[in-house]
Amino acid sequence: MLLAGGLSRRMGCGDKNLLLIGEKSILQHVIERARPQVSRLLLNANGELTRFKKFGLPVIPDSVQGNLGPLAGILSGMEWSLENVPECSWLLTLPTDAPFIPFNMVSAFLAQLKKDGSDIVCAVTKGRTHPPFALWRISLVTELRSALVLEGLRKIDAWTSRFSVSYVTFDDCEYDPFFNINNLEDLQEARAVFEKSVNKQPSEVKS
């Protein structure tokens, strides 16, 4: 599931994922890298949902109101999956402001999951974890709703610390494949990276 439910405050609000890198929007770059890795894609967004109609994806709002952050998006994806694809046991999430995600991200996550049998698999670069880029056991949905609604929990790390988490390190790249665009300077940097190297060999994993 693609997470686009944020308010983009550092970009002056609006949908930063619709800004262009090259001839495509940031969101389109994310979709093209994610689509071959999963069985289906859906988009989590708030506000007027028809603005994403051209991407041809199911678009779901947060199931808990109040713009509560990425945990609300993850919860919404879990609940949507239980209702629409109950045979599915895992939910992949990634933000829509990170146009350079690895082409082998999901296969690396699944390989690590096979080794560890954990509840969550999360990406790491240079010792830094990236909690929104993760694979989640959908059966955690009840615990997540309780933490979000009853406890008022907002930080992903605070919630994942309650479960078994595996980590996959992606370090042998020319640039951080989980680089996300928060402001205009980041956008300029992403455009420069795209011009120099995004069409070279796909990002690979080192675990």
C-alpha cells in the first residue's frame, strides 16, 4: 500500500507526490517501482480522493479520522485487506515521496521473513531504520487499532517495539534508495539524482 495521507506541511501543503521528476510525478515513479513487486496496489490518501483517479488504483482514506499519521494509513490498509482480500496475510507499505525504492525490496523482505518468522520486516540504510518502508503481519490489526485509538499512539517505532521486527539493510547504492522528499531542496536533489543515475542498474540489496 502506498502512503499518501500526510499533510506535506514542509512543502507548503498540497500533494508533493504529484510534483515532477523528469517527465513523471513522484507518485508515478513509486508506482512503477512497486507494482512489479506486489500482487496488488492501493493508495491511502485523505481529502478529495478523485484527484488520484488517473493512476487507476483503489484509493482509501484513513479509517480513523484526524490526520493521525502513517500508523493510521497502515491500519487502513490492514482493514481494507481483511475485508477485500482476506486470504492475504501481509501488507507492504511505502511512502509516496520516495521515488528511488529498490526494485528488489519485497524479495529481500520475504527472504528475511523466511529466516526470522517475525511480525514486521523493516528497511535500513547506513544504520538508520525506515519504519514506513515495511512488511506488516495483517493479524496485528486489532493491536494497532487499540494503540492508535485507545492509547493515542502516533510514533511507528513506539508501536513496532512491541513486536518481533526483522531488518534488511540496503547499503550498496550510489544514493539512499529510501531518500524521501520533504522540501524544495530535497526535490532539487532528487531531480539531480534522477538525471545522473536513476536509469542505471537497479538498486540491489545487501543483507
